[in-house]
Amino acid sequence: MTTYTIWYMTPEHFPNGIMGTLPTPDLSTHISLGMMACEFREPPDEKAIIRDLNHIFWAYQAEPGSPVWPLDESGIKSTNRWLERLGLEHTSMSVGDVIEKDNGRFWVVANHGFKEITDYVKKTH
């Protein structure tokens, strides 16, 4: 089992992040939402990791069927309260959000797919 930590952009970074600006290397432009576990055949290859990243991106969309965000009225209210307490304003994973693999690799959601930023983040993280 592999775990990924989900990092959402802060409201201050959001306007730049969705336009492709990288997070700060210390990820102070982002807030951790916690971890998500994924399973794939061992040893993981790059295709399996990309499948995981795509699964995570889909799971973090506020749409019917999302395993992460409940969309009934009480679920929406509790999700919004939780995000507000974290200081966040967006629900669905967006361009500029970051996914961290449990082995220390990092990707930012890009306009098309994901861009690995491990070397960039590891300088200070």
C-alpha cells in the first residue's frame, strides 16, 4: 500500500497557482489535507504511479461519485466548514495543487497531467 499526501493551495497562492506558478519550495503556499492510500502491483512502475495520480485527481473532484467529498446537503456543509477551518476556499483538486508520494516524490497538478517537482521541493522541505 502506498500513501500520498494531498496539498491544496492557499487562497493567496490560488490565482497564481492555477496559472502554472510553482509552489514555494517549502510548500508554505499549500496546506496539507492529509493522506490517501492507493494500491498497485509491486514494484510500482511509473505507469502505476501516473494511474494513482489520476485516481487521486478524480477522487478530489466535488462531483457525484467522489469518494472524498460527500455531496448531500449535510456533507457539503461539513466539507465546507472543514475546508474553511483549514483556511482553504476551493473544494476540487486544481492545477497548482500538490501530491506527495510516501517516498518523498512530489508532483504539481499541471494543465495537462502532472509535473514532477521533487528536486525543486526537496531543496528546502
